[in-house]
Amino acid sequence: MILVDKALAERETAGRPIRVGMIGAGFMGRGVVLQVMTAVKGMRLVAIACRNMESARRAYVEAGAAEVRAVDTAAALDAAIAHDIPAITEDWRLLCAAGDIDVILEVTGSLEYAAHAVSAAIAAGKHAVLMNAELDGTVGPLLKTKADAAGVIYTNVDGDQPGVEMNLYRFVQGIGVRPVLCGNIKGLQDPYRNPTTQEGFARKWGQNVHMVTSFADGTKISFEQAIVANATGMRVGRRGMFGPTVPDGTPLREAAEALPAEQFIEGPGIVDYLVGAAPGPGVFVLGTIEHATQRHYLDLYKLGSGPLYCFYTPYHLCHFEVPTTLARAVLFGDATIAPAGPMEVEVVATAKVDLTAGTTLDGVGHYLTYGQCENADIARSERLLPMGIAGGCTLRRDIPRDQVLTYDDVEIPAGRLIDRLRAEQDQLFADAYGKPIRQGLAVAG
């Protein structure tokens, strides 16, 4: 976003940098610290809250911090920020409450933990920026509503595919072309991958093996495309999306012809993905325009004769682009990508193996389930179990591989915030959804 660099430079010159507090310090979190501290003027990453303090310290040290201060009280955090000393703490509540922090960046990839932290940040009047499609794809519409009421921005990030897709969607819409498909490009899609099969890849790149597994088994792309749908009003063409596989290296415009245009060229459009297309990993938007003269111009500009025109971004640079979202939120009140209303697309839990009654499900990127997209009205009418709720639930009956789980198939553990938020979200949007889903879950504190 071209305005951001100049606005940040002005904040740097004025001595009023954006002050960021980050929750989590894993692979992506360390990248964000490195980017902010070495390449971004007008912004300071003043504190990190992390369950593993050594990970937080490592992030700052690798980025060149000369001193890092561990804090466990609000006064100690305030003092560290005042003296421009990076602070680390186990207590994310300190960051949410700190008056000298403008925006909270959540990069844990968790659900229950992140739900507490993001809810507290919003309640404290902090902008909430997530590098967490899983949380957004489970209770994002509710959190966005709470952020609106608090007068703060709630958003996912530039750099991850959903944010890059949304930037491209806004560009395409802005030139008068109607987006009909938002797409993601993958190199692999195998719902039966697990932490054992992905261990070597995770070790090679220094990544969390469960996150890597969620990439491979399709859960991550399902959450990513769900939050694009929820931001744009799009749907999916079928459960799991179409997701055609093409020979590796197939040019994108040719590969996109494998998607069934008759399923999406009319109506609100769909989200989907391709496996094997080039350039990858990137994102694309297919759009259409009715004006004959404008179609003539697009043909002149080498986009073809239509009716579908392919726009793409050939890369997504993850942590490199996250500071742009932070600046857009704080300086311009602009969300990179956020729900536009109630859920349009859900990610529903599906058996990765044959499951037996009494089993406790292990969640995203593990051995027992994978997530796939389904339109929210269908998920609701069939009482399908959201993937973001599934971890920790206990099966009431046997479930064969590839069967989608329902609320009736599980016992939900007591006392989780994510379930209370989900029930509150269902109630909030009951009119849009039809009638409230019966979860059998008390919404008590």
C-alpha cells in the first residue's frame, strides 16, 4: 500500500513510532521481529508475550537487540517501553493493558489461547491484528463485531495468502471488474498427511510440525479460503472446494481453465484453489466485465478476450508484509481482511482415519482430523462440527475415514472460551443464519 511508507516515515521523523505488542514468538513471529527491527521505520516492536520466554528472547537477539528485559508487572513493562528496551513476558495481559502499546499482533496459531488474548486486546481498546486464520475462521465475525463496538480495527494480515487475495480483490473491484473467484495456488494437497509424514520438512525449515501438517492436509488452505469468503461474501462451489490438480508448472491462466466457470461466473462468486499451477505459491482473482469496449481494452492489455480475466500476485511474503497491516490499522483505520458479516463459509472437521468412540480429538495439524470448507448455511442445517471447535472433543460414536463430524457425534469439553464465543456468535447472527444451532453448550462464564 503506497501510502504506508510515507506515513511511517513521518511518524519516525516526529518521534511517534507505532508501538506494537506481539503475542507468540514462533517461526513467523521471529520473522516479524526481524522485519520490524531491521527494515521498518516509524514502528517499534516494544514487547513480546510468549509461553516460552526463551523463544521471545531469541526473537529479539536474532534481530540485533542489545538488551532484552524480562518483566512481570505493568510498571516494569511501562518502564521498559519508556526506556526503549525490548520487553518479554509470559503474561499477555500486560501487553493488552499497556497504555503505551497501540496494536496487538497475535501470531500463535492457537485457538483457545488466542481467543483469550484477542478478546482482551479488543476489550482494552487495542487494534487486534491476527496472523491466525484458524481463530478468524471460527469466531471472526463475533470478534469483528466486538472490535467495531470498541472503535478498533480487527484484521488478518498482508503477506499471508488471504490478505494478499483481499488486496488483489479490492484492486480488481476498483478497476470495475467483477471478481467471481478468489484463488490460492498450492504445491501439495493430501488430507491424510500427519506429523510423522511432515516431520522432515518441518525440521528442515525450523517450523512447527503441526502447522506444516495443516498446510499439507488442506486444513490451512480451508481456513484461509474461508476467511476470504467471509470477507467478500463469496461461497464454495462444493464441500472441500474444487481444487483441481494440474501438471506442475502449468501456467496459471491455462490452469485456471480447469475450474468450472459455469459454477461461479454468475452469483456471488466462490473461493477455491489450484494444485501445481505456476507461479506458485501465489494467489489469483478471476473476474468478468460486461462492457464491450472495456473488454476490448483488456484484450489489448494482454488479459485475453474474456469472459474471465485472470489477475494474480505471484508470491506472498508472509512476515515481510505484516508491518503494512499494522500501519494500515493504526494510521488509516483500514483492515487488510476482516469478516463482512456472518459466516459465509465454515471449515468443518473431517475424519482423517477411522475414529472410534471414546477418542479425544487432537485438533488442527495432528493425526485424527482435517478441515474442509463448506457453505455456512449447509454446515448449520446439518449441524457440522467446526474444525476450530473439534480439538479436545470426545467422540460419542465410531466415525469412518472422510466422514464429516457433527455436533451430535461429540462431547464438547466444559469451560472453554472458544465455545462460549462460538455460541455467542451463533446467537448474534441467528437472524442471518435462520435459527440458532443447538449446541448443547451453556454460554455461562
